[in-house]
Amino acid sequence: MATYRRQVTNVKATFDDEQGVFMISVAAELAEMHPQTLRMYETRGLIAPKRSPKNTRLYSRRDVERLRRIQEMTAQGLNLVGVETVLALEEQVEKLKARVAELEGRKRI
């Protein structure tokens, strides 16, 4: 029996950290969680996966990192309200850092 082998040359699949590429089963495996946990986190607003045209959840690398961070905090004893608070404060700190950098840039002009 003959086999057909297609030669692929210089094919590079690239995507950024924000692009939804993982279906829920893959994201759950990468984050070492049950898919139902991901659905619950989405309901609570802790994670917001992208959606495909057919409404399938698509998780990005950044989403998986966030899921791992949530898992880390809950393993250390934080409940989900505490996790929500920590994540909100971290986002606020990042925004403030960006604002400080912006203001420092204006000061030098």
C-alpha cells in the first residue's frame, strides 16, 4: 500500500497571548482544572474567554495563565471573593503604573 506524504515548507502558525485558541477541554487540562470550574469562573467574571462564530469558548494563553494564578491563590487558602479582590487590585496597580509612566514621559518633554 502506497502512502502519501505532503511536504510542508516554512509554515509558521503564530498567535498572540490574547488570541483565543484553546477549547475548554484543552484550557482545563493546561490549567489542571475541571472544565466545569472554568465555566463557573466565567459566570463569576474571573475569566472571559473569546467565542468562536459557533459560540464555542476559546481560551488564550493569557487566560490559561490567569486560571493558573487563580488556582494558585485558592490553593493558598483564598476564597473566590478574595481572588476577585486580588485580581482587581492587580489590574488597578497595572493601570496606575501605566499612568505614572505616561506622566513621567510628559514631564521630560
